[in-house]
Amino acid sequence: MTKPATKIEIYCEECGSVNITRDACASWDVLTQQWEFVDVYDYMSCADCGSECIEEREYHKRTAHPLHGLWDGNSAETLD
């Protein structure tokens, strides 16, 4: 059995948000009545702060922290 590829997460280096947008081009398909992506461009920005300082990191599942919202699982805190 092959090991699954490592998942990545795209995030804003300025504010830490993962709410990232990217420019793309779409074309209308009259037969399917849907927009279809033609190309995805290099430009990315943070939808929260507007920064263009976008980075990648290894994805780690986050769980809800009862007091602080998202918890990345890397601190010594527990969710008890």
C-alpha cells in the first residue's frame, strides 16, 4: 500500500489566515450551463487582510478549542 501524499495548506504570512483567493479565468459552456476553469494564475492574496505574502505549509488537522477557537495541535494544551 502506498503512503498518501502530504497535504499542504495555503496561508497568509502576515495574519495567519487560510482565507486565500487566487485569480483564474473561466469560460461559459453553453451545453453544461456552467463556468469551466480555463486557467489559474499565479496571483494570490489574503481575503482577510489583503496581503500578497502567501506561503505553503504542511497541513495539520485543527480541532476546536473551547476557549480559543481553532487549536493547531502543536501546543502543550489539551482539549479536556
